[in-house]
Amino acid sequence: MKIYTKGGDKGRTAIIGSRVEKDDIRIEANGILDEVVSHMGVLRMELPMDHLWQLRLKDFQWTMMDLMGVVATPSDQYPEGKENIFISKTEELEKWIDELEAGLSTVSDHFVLPGGTKSAAQAHVVRARLRTAERRLVTLNKQDDILEGVLPYVNRMSDLFYSLSRFLVEESGLEDENWRLFIPSK
């Protein structure tokens, strides 16, 4: 089988049960989620291979791939009784966020200017793309109900990457306040 099918050459692509335009909101949402998984891979490569977060991040990459399968499936095609992993995965994210935030020396009640270290900046890229994915999923949900737990999962995932970025900057010992709390000028 060849990697190219030529089926999408006229601007349409296949999803579960039908073919749709490539700018369909379901395809757009999945495209952004695909970017998220790729950016998570870049972040993992910025971290040492034996870093404590490697396995967790890899697990969440796989979960994002599962999420893409759910997003690609119209609600009337979703199999009855299939396990909804996103509720328990959201709880896992919340526990990790709580662990990270408890280990930080500052409380974040302001925005953080992205940067500081390559890995912290990459965590912000993941966070920003997750926020975009979340907006596209909200639009999709207005057209076709998406599986319960998907929106909270993506929302919490972006919160996680915000916390990861803060932790990475603090862990680096960087003293430059530019990469810490950002208070907009008045």
C-alpha cells in the first residue's frame, strides 16, 4: 500500500462513516490535536531521556491519539459501551498539576511570559495549541456532541503544560524575572 491515496487531492478526506471537506471543523480540531502531539514530542526530546516526566508525557501523547480517534468519530457512529478514559485521565492531570504547583516557590495569579528555557518555551507552545484545540472542539460540540470528558480533558491538559513550563523555569534556577510572573502594564 502506498502512503499517498490521491483521495484528498480535491479537498475532501475520510472520517469514520463519510467523506468531508478538509476544512470541516472536525478535521480542523483533529489537525490542531495532531500538532499538539507533535509539539509534545519536541518537548520530550528537550528533556533528558531518563527524565521523570518522559513516561507520563508519552502516556499523555497516546491519550491524545485516542482523543483524535474520538474527535474523528461523529456521535452517531461512536460505539456503545466504549470505555470513556477521558474522565479518569482528567483526574490524573489534576493530581499532576497539584504536585507541580505544590513544588513551586511562587503562586501563579498572573500570566507567565513564555520562555526561559527551551523546554519551558516548548511547554508553552503545547499549552497555546491546546487552547486553540479547545476552541475548535467547542465549535464542533455545537454541531455534534463530542464525548463527555473530552473538553475538560483538553482544558486541564493546557493547565498542566502551564504548570510544567513554570516548573521547568524554576527547576533551571533561572533568576531572570522576565520568565516568571507577567503583570501587564496599565
